[in-house]
Amino acid sequence: MFIFNTCLIQGIFPDKLKIAKVIPIYKNKGDRDSPSNYRPISLLPVMSKIFERLLHSQLYAYFEDHFLFNHSQYGFRKNRSTEMATLEAKEYILRQMEENIYTCGLFCDLTKAFDTIDHKILIEKLKDYGVISTSLKLLENYLANRHQCVTIHNSNSDLLEISRGVPQGSILGPLLFLAYVNDFVNIDQSLKCVLFADDSNVFLSDKSLSNLTVRLQDFLDRLSRWCSANVLFLNPNKTVFVLFRAKNKRQNINIDVHYEGCKINQTQEIKFLGVWFDEQLTWQKHIETLATKLRKVCGLIGRYRYIFPFKVKKIIYYSLFLSNVQYCCLVYTTATSTHLKSIYNLQKRFIRIMFNLDAYSSTSDYFDRHRFVSIFNISAHKIMQIFSQNRMLHHRNFLCSLGCLENYTQIYNTRIVPHFIIPRPKREFSKQKICFVLPTILNNCYM
């Protein structure tokens, strides 16, 4: 601690803690002789991680306490998950669809964003956020004079200096990246942004497709100027947009937009933070992808059903099967029961494997006896967990803010029965909105 305190006072980050070893790991696809098919894993000294943790806790607290992070940023922040980010995007799209408005979702792909950050620009931005004197000097010293070497089969390459980007594999690097891209929302404050680190996603809404095309092209021009000023690079070949709309609204014109001369392609579905969004938010693509993954798990365990003991199969169920089902379940479980039935059938199949039952045995008793939550009740189960645990208060407030939850009580005899107001849905897909789902589940649970 004496060394760390001295470094903090003098504003120095020791050079010996700035040397990284890069180990290339094969991605299990493509030609093994091609360097692009390897993922570089950067290893930093242990003492560097300890010192960075101290710096991170202070800098993160400063940004959070002074509300410097924009509200749209969900990456690398406490109590902000991918589920909350996807849920906010879903709610915004549903609100526009309910008003019969087109919504264009632009999903940007920044090329190697963490590795292309300009140190001088980052330091200037930290100054603007109020990081000054010794603190700024320490961060400037942290970025300067960094080196790395590549290690293959216990052989090390020569040390090369790192002049750009935040340190890969570091604790402080992601936080510095958030500070660097924090002003992304200022490109056009009239638009809706949902950000998760370098996943930058923008949503534009308009009743007219021609006006929407003009606004989207205007944003792309502004985005080009912002990327140029911040020395960041957008990959137009991987950047796409989706036109979200109700089933009765048709796309009567083509949306032709370009980024620096390259056409931005339109797609009918996009994978956003692990969840497949389609044009009408039916979640069919996501459920089909999830079912394919779960079938592989069932097939693998089915081969060894008489070898693995029950405890092992139960551990596999929770770790490999249920964990995939629960991921962002508040987003996609509002799909129709017809779509969700494929997941439910796979749940029953796994339970039959777990208890060595035949293919046509009933599983309803096993669901109740061993407290397995079916796909139809999994969102209700998660919401009740959120509302019953104080440690998830932030998630509870987030759900209430999305749903505009109103609560009042009615007194019958000596009992107080909570009752939550359920808004009348304008359309059938409006029942996916959290302001409808949340009070409905709570009322059923409190009855």
C-alpha cells in the first residue's frame, strides 16, 4: 500500500506494470495459418490489476456521483445489465408501434474501438469531465510508455510500444473507453440511443418513411464527422438497420442511405446483445435459435442419461439449460404461447432425461415437486424475485420507470389486498409492454 499511495501522490504508474504478454488463441474456425483467425489475449502483471482496481473505484465513483455518464450507457456499469438495455430498446419500439409510427433501428459496428482510442483526445475529454491535477497526470502516465510482446510456445517477441487504445485485459481500460464515447448521444439528442460499451445503437421514429430516410441520412453524416473527430472507424459493411413496424404497416419505399459513400444495408432481423430482434418483435428467430442450442444440450445429456447421477444432471440443467432460457427472459417471453411451446417441450424432454422416464411420461408432477419453473412462468418468477429482494432495488425502480406502475390498496375486512392498475392495451402486441406485463403478474401473485 505504501508503493500505491506514493504513486497516487506523485501521479506515476510504474513502467514495470505496463508490460503485457499477448497470447494468440485460435477461434476454432478458418485457416490456422491466418493471424486474423486468432484472438489476442493480453495478460498484465498481478500488481498492475491491484493498483488499477484502486484507480477504477475512485474514478468510477467520481463519474457516478456527479452523474457524468449518459443514461443510455449500460456497459461496464453496476446494476445495468444486457437485459435492461434490450428491455429499454424493446419498450421504445413497442411504444412507437402502438402509435402506428415507423421506427428505424441503426445498429452500428465500430471497428476495434478499444484499440483505436487516441490518448490525447481521451486526456482532453477527462479534463472536460473535471479530472485535473495529479489525477489527470496519473492517468496520462498510465497510458504512456506501454509495451507488449507476443508469447508463443514459451518464446517471446521483441517489446513494441502501444501508442493507441486502452490497455487490453486491464481493469481501468473499459472505464476509460466509456469516458471516451460518453458524448455519442450528443451527435443528435433528438434520437433514442441504447449503448452497451462499443455496441452503439440508435432508434429513429417517424410516421413518414421519406422523412425517416432523410433523418437517418442526416444522422449518418453527423456520425461520420463524430468518428472522424474522435479517430474511430465505423464498419459500413457490418452496420445495418431494421425497420420496426406493426404487421399492418407496409414499407412502400426503399430506404437508401449511405455512410461515406458505402450503402447501409437493411435487414429483417438483428442480434442485439444476444437477443434476436425482428421487424414485428415476434421473437420467433430468437426462440428458434435458443431451441437449437437447447436441443444440443438435451442430445448430449441424453446419451449419458444412465451414466450421470441425478445430481450431475440437475447441475447441468441449471448451468447449461436453464441459464440460456433465463437470459433476457423479460424480453422474449412475451412471445405467443405457440412460439414458446418449443422451449417448453425441450424442458419436458430434459426432465424426462433427468429422471430416466420414457418419451411419453407426464412431467407435470416433477415440475411441481422439484420446483422447476416452466418457460411460461419464468418471467413472472424473475419479476417476483426482483420485487422481493432489496439488493435488486435498482432493477425494481427500472421496471417501475418503464411501466409507470401505479399502486393502490383496497381494504376488505382486516386484510390489505394490493392491486396494481393494468392499462388497457391499444393493440394485441401492446400486451408485450412492461406496463401491462408487470402489474398483471403482480396482481396474480398477490391474489
